[in-house]
Amino acid sequence: MYCCIVYSRMETNEPIKTIITVEQYTFIIIETPSIYEGRILSRNFKIGGDKDDCVSVSIVYDKNQPIFAKIPYVTHDPECSFDVPLDRGGSVIMIKTLLNHIHTRIPTLIEIEFDDTSKIEGATKNEINMKGSRTPAKGTPVTPISLFFFSIAFNGQTWYEKHFHAKLKDANKYKAYREQVHQLLYSQELKTDVPFGMFKKILDKSLSSEIAHKLEKYYNNTESFGMFFQSIPFSERINLVRDWIETFMVYFLKNTFSNFDWIIHIPLPNGNSNESVKLEKKGGKKRKTRKYYCPKGRILHFTHKPGHDVGVDVNDPEFYK
């Protein structure tokens, strides 16, 4: 349930402000049109709270019709909502609120493009407690890791696929990617063809001898890569997987995955793309389900440095200067 207050109508280039309350959060949405001689050139939507620019959608027009829409950036900050600080799960609510609002304002717009640059900050307790640890962003004192690869490994889908039914814009590429993910996680033959020695060789320098020693028992006692990932205890997943997951995914997805050129269709359907995730039981004959897993840590998407109009990757060292 939500309610909204619209402060003005789109007649000029003046911003249109709307306040929307969804569950415990209250957001302000600011719509800024660009109109010239009666023609709509573009419309920009942004949502936030005390911090009023947390998610943005830019829409380009031709002959007063929307022809292209893209999410330039997504940020998460407790101040993205009024009164109640936005928690990690609130990011999904905030993005959905903005997309649903855009659909009510522009019913003819059916898809929005974006690049998936989602990352997760993850650190072990020892790293968090290390004296002198550098903290490049709010949260844990380590460089963020690719959330899309981590999520594929443990859930079989990305964060955006789970929450927003996102797909690669190229339908054929998306089909190939989904088929490859299924093969990677559920094929017993594939894992049998990759003994632990070969696994270490594939990962090369990204897998330390200490981590390899801890992983070996999980690896040798499981029949598929999906079962291997699920066998790693929750408390150990960041520590044992984060350093090599990108190397692993790039190798085994065989160029079928790209984190660029994704789309979200609007209006969003009710519910999630999968309320639970299929997991393989030992023996491979039956599958059980469990809820979507996401490691603890601050989720980062695409952000921009204060005072700059263009987005930058949070892994870019220049961001912290």
C-alpha cells in the first residue's frame, strides 16, 4: 500500500515532486522534464529521501514519444528515505517504487536498460577488526566483490534477475547464458571432468593454498558445482569464495554472461522471479528449494562521486581520492 502527494503538473520544465509512502519508507520522487517549443525532449526521474538522488532513470523522447530509457546509477544510503533509515532490503522497495511510478506516468514505456555493476562488501571478522584497515566506503573495510557472480554461484541468478525479472537485452544471448548456468550448477559430468587439481589450476593465483586446503573437502564430497557451493557454510562463504569467484565464473560461463545491456520490463509483475531457488539434492534425482541467499554486507550498485555528473565504478581508485 502506498499513498502519494503530487505537487505540480508537467506543463513546463519545472520539476514535479511526488511523495510516496511504501511500507515503512517514505520517498520523494522528482520528475524533471525537458520541454522545448511544446516538444518533450527528455524526462528524468530520481528517488530518495533526505538524500534525494539515490536512483535515477533517464528517458529520451522523439516526436513526444519515449524511445529509450536507462538507469544511469543506483546508490544505497540510509538517508534515501525519510524518517526511517533505508536498510539493505529497502533498496528493492525503493527501486520498485520508482519503476512503478514511472509506469503510471508513462504507460507506453515498456522497458528500461541498465548495466549490472552490483557489488557486495564482504569481510571476515579478522579483517573488520584489523587495526589500520582502510575503509573505502561505508561498511566493511575491503574492496567490494561482484555481486552478480556471487549470486549466480549460490542462487543461479543475479540480484536483478531475482528482484526485477531482468534479462539481457539480446534474447539469444540471455537464453545461452541461462543454459550455461544450468549446465554449470547441475551437471555432474561437468564437475567430474574437473578434479580438484584442475580446479586449482584454472583459478591459478586467485586461489591461495590456505583457501584451497579448506575448500578441498567440500569440493571432493559433492557431485556438482551447485552442490559444492551450497556445501560451504554460510559463515565461510565470503572468506572462502570471494577471491576466486570472478575467475571461476569467467572461465565456466564461457563468454555467455555480460553485465552490460540488461533490461527490466515494466510494469513489474507481482512477486519475485523465483520465490525460492532450486537446489540439487545428492544423487541428482530430486531438488529442494530455499530462499534467495545474499551475503551480509553493504550492496553497492553504480554510484557517482559528489560534485560529478557521470557515474564511476566504486572499484576505481580515483573514486576515493
